[in-house]
Amino acid sequence: MGQWFDRLRNRVRTRAAAGRAQDDPRLEQLRQRCRSVTPRTIVTQPVERARFVSIDTETTGLHAYSGDEIVAVALLELKGLEPTGRQFTALVNPKRPIPPDSTAIHGIRDADVRDAADINTQIMDIVEFIGDAVVVGHHVDFDVRFLNKTLHRLVGCRLRNPCLDTMLMYLGQSGRMGHYTLEDVAQYCRVPVTDRHTAYGDARTAMECFVALARRLVKPDQPVSRLIEQQQTDEFL
């Protein structure tokens, strides 16, 4: 009964969000941008011609659906396995206090984000930057979960972009099992780690690890789907 009720409640919320989007041109644009992404088209592209976006977020805590919010985000673009230099970085006002334990990790304080735009204001720019890219990150589901929470609340949809997780790529390439930090993977890939626990620093480190791992896992002319298949899946962890 509980699961049935949760599904019903989610459907009601999704329809309500979609209705609000139709009444607001900017929200409707956001909804249509999300819905326009076609994963099948993306994954059939050769890796050398595909677009990738490395992502990292810093947050007030670990629980996207229990009140935690983004306080910083960084997006770095690659064309094939070459960085283009295009990036999107921003502080984000979480509209709630940042716990001292979180500040101790990423160094962001309430005063730092007081004048920053909130995630509702910035989500359109984030989604536009991501576009039709494959989203890359270390434990990337964490970052995508926070974005999807906002998208679902505002317009009743989620990102449809394929994702590549550098930890799962590392497991697939190394044959190891378990959970590994960004530092662990960076050491394996011989990637220097700088500005750890900043959105930009971690997005850059994840990007460089992704490039190193991708070059070992696939040939440039192979499709993105082949790269996705090389990830070790959760069922084996």
C-alpha cells in the first residue's frame, strides 16, 4: 500500500509540475529542453565525435530528497576526449543554512552564497550547458540526483542524458571490486588532484580521469554505447 501511494503521489506531483510549466514560458522551455534529449542518438555516436560534460556539485549534505541542496556546481565540456575550455561554474544559494560539517569539507559558508542565485534560477543555464552531452563524474548519480530533484519539482521531468561514472569505469578497466574515492582513481590514472572538494577542482579531476580511462577502454571510433558497457555495474559491487 505504501509503495502504491508513493507512486500515486509522484504522478500527481509530476502532472502538477507539468501544468505549472505550461503556464510559464521559461519553465515550459526547460521542460521541452529536457524532453528533447534522445539517449539512443547520443550513445550511437563515435566517442571521438561525442560531446561530454564533466560535472561536480558541492552541497549542504548527502541527502537530496531530505532537504539538502546544491551550494556550488561546475560543468566542463569535452569534444571527443579533448577539453574544449568551455565551462559553467557557479555558487548556488541553497536557501537554508550550510551545516558546519559540510563547510568543513568544501569551505563554502552562508556568507559566500548569500548573494548567489538559487538553483531554481540557475537550472535552465545548467540544462542548456549540458545539452545533448554524456554526463561524466565520479559517483555521478549523486550530482544528477540533485539536479533531477529540482527538475522534477519545477517541470515534472528529469535529465535523460546517458551518464558515465569514473569509479565504475575504473572498476571495469582495472578488474577490481569495491568503492573507491576520486583520489584512488586519480592515482591509478596518474592524474594530479588539486582543489579537492571544490566543484571546479573535482570536475576537472574527474574529467582527466575519464579521459585516461576512456582511452584504455575503447577505440576513438567506437560508439559511446561501447564505453557505457565497459563500466562495472552495481550488481557486481
